[in-house]
Amino acid sequence: MKSHIKTGRLGEQLALDYLNNKGYSVLETNYRNKIGEVDIIAYDKDILAFIEVKTRMGTDYGYAYESVNSRKQKKIANTCLMYLQKNKLYDVQVRFDVIEVYPMEKKTINHFENAFSL
């Protein structure tokens, strides 16, 4: 398995552990549809959070959250809209989060709630 895939899986597992410890109810991991993919879909109390996880071994090339550019945000939002429609979730409050994970730096996790909007 390629090292960046292993790194990504490690980051997603650390993010899941973090969210579970914060009391989130995880509905989906690595959700895919014909538009795109969302790493984690989870309820934070009554808010449905669509969470992009970015894992980096360091900040030599910038911060992990910076890679969630406007194009990626639009893809996540459109994936979310299709998920909501498919699951008939018409009256739910939605939020887009980004979690950046640095496993080599004391397992640092930064959670950006409401990182972007539709």
C-alpha cells in the first residue's frame, strides 16, 4: 500500500477517535456517490456535519486545511446535497468541517467547525 494512502487512513482513524470522544454520532465514513466523496458524515448533537479529513506529516508544504480549496469545497457541498436528497433529509441543519491531522506531531488534531458554507 502506498504511504500516502496509509497516512490518510491513519489520519481518518485518529479523526474518528477524536469525534467519538467528543460525542459525535458517526453515520458514514468514506461516503461516495457519483459526484464525489466525503470522509466522515456525523451528527454533532442535531447538526449534520460533513467532514473532510486532511493528514500531513508536517507543515513544510503548508497547513493541511489549506488544501481544501474552493473547488474541493464545491465538490463536497454537491456530494452533500446528493446525500441529503438520497436520504430524504430535508429539514436538517448542515455544517462543513475540516479536520487536519498531524500524526507525527504528538498526534495533533485541529478541528475547524463551519470551515466553509454552500
